[in-house]
Amino acid sequence: MPTRTPIACSLSATELPKRLAEMEAIGADALLTADRTPTTARLRFRASDDTRERLAAIVTAESRCCAFLNFDLRDDAGAIVLTIASPADDAARLMLDELADAFAATKA
């Protein structure tokens, strides 16, 4: 029987706000567009080495603490695209919303 990855973030109550602030800072600096479906966020950022490094660090860290989410970072048509996908689970979608909203906080 396959095991299911738990829908839980392993960050502490003090670590989560810091991580979300990092995402908001990247979004403020470089976010171009944010497209959403119920289980996917596709975020396009202005291409630069600094932005790629910052996003790669976030993807690495988030992949550890939110293993139930799928992160894909790639170059596409002069931009850096981060796609975050969640299972069709209410708790997972809430976490997806929180992460996507953090990146787009200054664009609202």
C-alpha cells in the first residue's frame, strides 16, 4: 500500500512568518504575473541570477518543510517560472494559497 505524504508544514510558528516575508520580498522585487487554479500557482518572475538563486533557495527549503507540495522552477521566454502544485486536499490548497499569496502580497 503506498504511503501518503502528510499534509503538514514542519516550520515553527517563528519560522513561518520569516519564510513568508522572504517570499513577499522576492515577489516585490521581481514578480511579473501570478496565475492560479484550485491546485496550482504559476508565478512568473523577472529573470536575473539573483532572483533565480533566491527562488531556488525557497524551493529547496519549502520542499523540505512542505513535502506534499510539488515545486517546479524553470526558465521560460525570458522569465523564471515557479509552479507550485498541491494535492486536491483542502489543507494542501490552503497552504498553496498562503505561499502564492505571500509572493503576490505587494501586487494586490
